[in-house]
Amino acid sequence: MALLQISEPGQSAAPHQHKLAVGIDLGTTNSLVATVRSGLSSILVDEDGHNLLPSVVRYMPDGGIEVGYSAQAAQSQDPTNTVVSAKRFMGRGLKDIDVSQQPYHFIETKSASGEMLQIETRAGIKSPVEISAEILKTLKARAEKSLGGELVGAVITVPAYFDDAQRQATKDAARLAGLNVLRLLNEPTAAAVAYGLDNASEGIYVIYDLGGGTFDISILKLAKGVFEVLATNGDSALGGDDFDRRIFCWALDQRLAEQSKCTPLNAQDTRLLLTKAREAKEWLTDHASAQITSVLSTGELLNVTLSTKQFNELTQTLVTKTLAPTKKALRDAGLTIEDIKGVVMVGGATRMPQIRLSVADFFKQTPLTNLDPDKVVALGAAIQANTLAGNKGDNELLLLDVIPLSLGLETMGGLVEKIIPRNSTLPITRAQEFTTFKDGQTAMSIHVLQGERELVTDCRSLARFELRGIPPMVAGSARIRVTFTVDADGLLSVSAREVASNVEANIVVKPSYGLSEEQILNMLQSGFGAAESDKQARALAEAKVDAESLLAAIEIALEKDSDLLNAQEIQAIRGKMDALRANIHAGASHAIHEATEALNLATEEFAARRMDASVSHALAGKNLDEVNF
Amino acid sequence: MAITLTQTAADRVEKFLANRGKGIGLRLGVKTTGCSGMAYTLEFVDDLNPEDTAFESHGVKVIVDPKSLAYIDGTELDFTKEGLNEGFKFNNPNVKDECGCGESFTV
């Protein structure tokens, strides 16, 4: 029987209409999925009881795809086909990535929608969106198995610093995985939701989130159950992985000190040593020193010991690097350290004692760590998903997010005119009027940009479109109203209208690094293609099982009751059985079905005779009175 | 007769109530819907209605309205795990037939 959860008063779902929703923390290093059951947000575990799903996807030699721990374990043997930290490449082009640090074969494809970074694997060329979709698919399957039904939707978290291209890429990945995105939620906001409900206390909080690959600092105001994000800042290329790399580089330096000649590491050794570095970092959280021992593919033995003190010295600059954006965010919000009521630690990397110490030192208070820093974001996302799916009563949670980077457009001279300033709360609409530059000008090109800098070349280009059909006028007399709208997910649409003639043009920002509609459709269709072959495989397996059970039953019947048949009849049945066996061997589900039917038909008479025989056997030598009909 | 909870179910309800931060107990009920007649409902209780019947089982207040009580009197509520899924289960002696998934039933 179906298992029930406790609902809010008056919110019981009709049977088969449970609004199952999950929160997904799609992390750089690890991903998690959580849901709210009977009012309590909890992480959904896999069959082995693991909370985390390593965000690692491996394309296998046999064409299969592995996600999670098994893929992670294969990192060092198969580095080029095992993609880790794919989130770092989401919505990015080659120029955004330090390729020398990565073991993959990158390709940049130029399509109508712009340049997009892709990775060449043995399974073909894969985009970061497709790779992330594999992670989401795995989490979706886990959730549906745990909750016993289909999901109505998911809230997926993204770093506050993700720009439009990266947010769109995340949405694309969810769509490929067959997930309905209820909302993209900034990770720190999700953490605040998780903490806000547990320790509901008003005031201004700082969320310090140091994950595997990203650092985010957010300043939130909690008042009367409402979260308002006052400011966000961060570094989208700083995280726990960088600490691993520091250890990795240090270990290599030790090796060079021991050896006179320098041999560069191959991809496999790089991956192996990075894994060892990560293990050492985790070990140092509760130990005074860590040993790194590893045999490289050259046969060379690497054996070094790293003390906590050395580790702290190695990574001090990284720790300090997190404090600059922190100061900036405080300044943006117009706050000082004295205004901060609490500091919430998020992300596995905040387990490192030197981080906790530095943060405590900076804010002059002990940071909050009572929720598991790895789980906080997913737990908060689940709470938000539960609300958005409509499982909550009246006291709905209101969330205000801010846009991380200013949005504007290009004006004469390659300058950027900002329309929506950074840290404006979402959703937002802002309009501004522009005019023509030349006499008789009938068209205007609108170039949408994102960034804080003044020159177009220093900002990120999001989209371009043209407004045509402006009536010819003297320069400066046309009035063109440009409207920027950012929805609750942080996605932008821009429209331009000439006020006198009402000609209008608009664009929903398809970030230049995202996937085109066509590409998404293609990927979805290739997924459906696989569904058809999966369905056929299933039909064949079922037909085989049916056929084999029939064969076994007849075999037993023949053994017991062959005296009911003459030699010719036995031969006929045997003939049909052999035919069925041959069909099973050939492996066509349709033919197996037909042969099974034929065998069924051929043995009908035999079955009837066996029935008669057993009835007359049961009745033999008895009076009618003794037989209990 | 009465409505009872197993120890496991009672422990869970207490935990969920504590997490929720408010509520006086658990409401069990039925509503006429679903693919085979009736469906169970399970909700937190903030306010008691005058016609409600209240039971107490392992320290948890169980509240039922009189219409529902006719269909579920004698029910024991359990909390179980089935594979990765977990949740509450009605062991209702009045049930004659239920739909394939057991979410709705007839008496």
C-alpha cells in the first residue's frame, strides 16, 4: 500500500495527486537532492545510504554512463572520459577557462548561438549541459524511487554569481534530464531558508559559502519570516578544488627537490595526485599532519608529509582571497561588521579549521555551523520547492533575490549604459529612453551587456537585436524606450519601442553560450531514440521469460502424463517446442510471441486431457454424495 | 474501539511536530474521492473542532472527525520503510477492497 506523509491542515492531496517536489544542489564537487516529508526537510539517500552524489560523469568503454562514486573512483585511470567539476564549464567558452589545468580535450564549437565549450570523450563530443543533465537524471531517479512517484518539479540552486548564460545552461540541463524547474534559487538564499526556519531569529546574516569550485558571500536580512538579499559578491573560480591544487603543486615541488630532472605528469598521474591531495586536505581537518603516498605511472614513488602548519601557510592566500569579496559585499550593503548578527557557513570546504578561524576573526564572532555545511543548500531548496509546488498553507515564504551583475546596453563610443544596477531585487522591470544619433536614422542596434565595467569590451555580451522601422526624423527627436525585465529566475528579456510610431522589437536573452532551441530538441530526440530501443529490449526480455516458463511447464507435463498422448501428438508438441527454442535463441520478441502462441495452441488438447484425467482420478471409486462440489 | 499508533509512528509524529514548531496532534481522516471510493488523509492539527474525537496513543494526540471515525475505527497507524521510500501506513480493519496502490479503498 502507498505510504502517506503528514500534510498541513487542509492541504491533504487527493490520491495519486501528491505534489512531489525536490530541492537539488547541483554542486561543482558533489550534488544532493532533498525533499520535505511530513514537514521535515531531509536529504534523499541512494541504495547504499550515501547523501552525496559526486558530480562526476564517466563515459564507459561499453557505451554506458556512470555517475557518482563509481565514476569518481575511475578518475585516475580514465581521466579524459571522466568529467569532474563540469559546473565550472557551464555556459562558458574556451577563453573563460584555464585549459592547462584540465585533463580534457576541449573543443569550441561555433554555431549560430555563439561559441560553446565542449569536451571530446569516447562517447563523442559532450557539452557541459549534457554532462550536468546526467547528474540531474541520476538525482531525479533517486528521488522518484524514494518518493514513489513522479516529480512535479524541482528547485535547483546556482551560485549567486552565475550570469545569465550560466543560469540558462543550468535550466537547459534540467530540461534535458526531464526535470521541471520550479525555480532557480541562489545557493546562499537556499542556505538562509534552511537556517531561517530552524533558528528563526531576525537580523542581518552573512552566508559564507566556500564550495568545491565557487565562493559566494551574501548578506541577507531576515525579518518577520522574509528573507531579503541585501548584497552578493564572490569569486566564481575559487573553492575547495583550489586548496587541493595548492597541495598538489606543493607535492610536485617536493618531488622536484628530490629529483634533478623535471618530467611533466601525464593526465592520469595528475588526476591521481589531485585525488590524494583532496584526501590529505580532508584528513587535516581533524589531524595534525597528513601523508601523501603515491606510485606514479613512471614507477616513481612519491611520499611526502604535510603538516597543518604547512597547509595553512600554503593556503593562506586563498583564505585571504575570500575576504576581499566579503568586504566588498559589506560595502555594497552599506554595513559594517558590527551590523552582522550571524555568519552561516556553507560548503564542505568550510570544515577546514583555518577557514573557520579566519572568518571568526574577520567578523569577530563564531560562525554558525550547526547544520551540515554540505547539506544546507539542498535542504533549503527542498523547503522552497515544497512551497512552490503548493504543499504549504497560508504562511508562504517570500524570497527576494538580487541580480548579481548590472545589466545595460551599448551606447555611442563603445560605452555601457546601465539600465538595471547590480543588487537590484528580483523580479524587476526598468525602462529608459534613448534617441537617434543621425538625421533620418531608421534603425537602431541594441546590444545587451552584463558587467560592472564602463567599456563594452570589458563587459559580457548577452544579446544583440535591431529595432527597425523608426520614422525618419532629425537626430535626437526619436524617442526609443528600452525596457529590461528580469524574472524571478534571474532571466532577462529586453524590448525596445519607438514611442511615436509604436514600432517594437524584443528579445528573450538567449545567452551566447547557451544551447539553441534546435540543439536542445536534437538532444531530447536522441534521448527518445534510446527510449525506443530500451522499450524493445524490455519486450524481448519479457517474451523470453514467458516462453521459457511455458517450455518448463510443458516439459514437466510431458514427463508426468505422456501416456495421454500418442507418438504423433508428442512429436507435434516437441516440434513446436523446438521451434520456440530456436526463436528464443534468435532473439526477436515478435517471433517469440508467435511461437509461444503456437505452442499454447498445440498443447490445448493435451491440457484438456490432463484436466479430465485428474478429475476422473479424483472421482474414481466415489459416490456422488462423497464429492464436495 | 479506538485509533492507535505504533511506537515507531508515534516517535515520528512527535519528531515532525517538534520540527514544525506548532500543532497539537495528528488528524486522521477519510474523504470520498479516489479510484475506489475513499481516500485517507493525514494532517497536522492546529485547531480542534467541537465534534472531533480525540484519542491518545504513545503520548501523541490523535484527532478524528465523527464521519471519518465510522470508516477507520480500530485503525492502527504505522510508520514503515519500503525500499528507499518511507511513510505512514493505515492498518484499517474496516477495509474490504482497495485500489492497486492502496491509496483509496472501499468499506
